[in-house]
Amino acid sequence: MSDELETMAAEELDAACAMPFADIRKITPWGDSFTGFLPSGREVEVARRYLWAHEPEGGVIVEVEVHDPETRTGHEARALLTEPRSE
């Protein structure tokens, strides 16, 4: 079960970070939650958060948490996104 939670959190984090940085800035700060399903079919809660990061580089912190309320277990994944430098 733990591997499924970890895998789903990583996949959801990838999806949450896939938007262009300019679009992410427009929705920050923001969060939502929804019901999802693990590959095994178990229902889980998925929460996504976009938060301003002030240190060290600034940017946006993206957090995803996948929580199984039945077993009271979960996994969180996080990324720091910074604005791409123009060359």
C-alpha cells in the first residue's frame, strides 16, 4: 500500500508541476483536494497546494499529499519551482 501511495504522490506532483511557470504564478497561493483511486482500486484523498517560497531562491512550492483515510496512512511529495532564466 505504501508503495502505491508514494507512486501516486509522485505522479500527481509531476502533473501539478507540468503547467508553465507563468500559469502557476497566476494561481499561487492555491490548493484543492479531490478523491482519487490507487491502481488497486482503493479510494484515497489527494490534496494539492501551491505556496509562495521566499527562501532561499523564491519561487513556488508545490505540495501533493495522498492520504488513505481507511488505513490512516499517506505520502507527501514536494517540489520547488523557480522561474526559468531567460538567456
